[in-house]
Amino acid sequence: MLLDYHMHLEKGEFTKEWWEEFYCRELENGIREVGVSEHAHRFVEARYIYEHLPYTEKWCDSSLEKYIGFMEELKSIYNVKIGIEMDYFPEKEDEIRSFLERYNVFDYVLGSVHWLRCGFGFDIDPNDPRWSNDLEEIFLDYFDRIKRAINSGIFDIIAHLDLIKLWGVPLPENIDEIYEDISKVIADSGIVLEINTSGLRRPVKEIYPSLKFLKIISRYDVPITFGSDAHLPEDAGRSIRDTYTLIKDLGFRRLTVFNKRRPEFIDL
Ligand SMILES: [Zn+2]
Ligand SMILES: [Zn+2]
């Protein structure tokens, strides 16, 4: 069964018409299980998690209540799951936990790292001067946060595992060691790994995680989900069918379906 648990409606309103543009494209791509995963950073109710970052007020201007209400309405008509993409900040673990306890309506929670030390939002601008800092340090900071996110136990799914490569920067020499380390951490934690196809649409032109990384992770029996990370209807479910075949060939066996944060594993 093809599944897509990573999609954002944020470029439009919460209307059935806008949602259907995504949903129809998912169906055309053969996707049978769909989930919406709005960014937590867009909601006023989550502002306290983000107040240490620049741009917060501009971003956190939507209503989470409205999102939840809209998704519950969709659920009564379509086979759709309510997800959320939460940023991870090591210093905000308590705040993230309290937010998820308060709004315990989600079918799954994606954990993401988009922010590094000193508020460096690395996926915003490839010309950010901080990209000229030591690349190895940037990668180490990123993967240290990924590791903590996985071990925090806060999230159901770890999203776009090697997003840090998105601009096609050269990988540091010790990258294999990092891949080995993170693979073990994933296997030990029991977290579900997202196979995210949006990297194919970025300068790096690779899925997350990369083939090399996936070959290492495939030695462990890690459960997975898929995500197109679509922000526009034309990207909904994109490249998931081809990627599914690749993942199966690599030896992954368990696809994960979530209901109210309870995972169920089915054969790929
Ligand atoms: Zn993301
Ligand atoms: Zn996303």
C-alpha cells in the first residue's frame, strides 16, 4: 500500500477545495493512506515554543483549533490522518511535550530539525553567510540534534533525516561514521523512519535519507513511513511509487500506519 504522511496546506486556506487539489493528486499517484502534517510553527498556540527565533510573530499567526476542526471534518468524509510537524529544540523539550499533551488529537507527530545553534534556519537561504562556516561543525550540530530528537521519545516519526544536505553542499569526510551512529540510534529507539521524496526537488536531487545512508539503516529492521512533503498540489504523492520499489529492494519490510499515535506495522 502506498502512503503519504507529509503534506502542508499552509499556502492556502483550510477549505475542502484546496485540500481536494492535493487529495486528487495523491489518488492519481496511487496513494491510499494520506496524512496532513501542518508545521507547528504556524500556530499561535505553539508560539511559546518558537519565541527564541527570529520571524516568530510573522509565522505563528494561524489557529490550531481551526486546523483541528477542519481536519476532523475531513476525517468524516475522507480516509485522512491528522498529523503535525514539530520542530525539535533540545532546550524546549518540556514545552514541546506539554504542547502535545494538551492537544492530544494527532494520529502521528513528525519530529524535524530545521534550526541549528544560534537560530540558524539552514533550509531557508543557501546564501546565508553561516554556510561558509566549517561544514563539518554544521553537520555535527545538525546530527547531534537529530540524535537528541530521536532519543527524546517525543516523536513518532523522524522526518527528512539528512535534510542538512539540501543545498548540495559537500559532505564532511566522517559522514559514514555519522550514518552508522544515527542508524544504531534509530534502531535502538524504535522510532519510525520517514522516507521523504522532497529532496528530489531540491538542489541535492536525492531523497532523504540518501541511498548510501539507507543502505546502512537497512541492516536494521527499522519501520518506515513515506512523505512527499508537498506544499503545492502538484507535489502531492510525488515520486513515492518509485521510491517504494527502491525501499523494498533495499530490504525494508515494515510500513507503519498510525491511529491516535498508535503504530501498526504492515508488510511493505
Ligand atoms: Zn520539514
Ligand atoms: Zn514538511
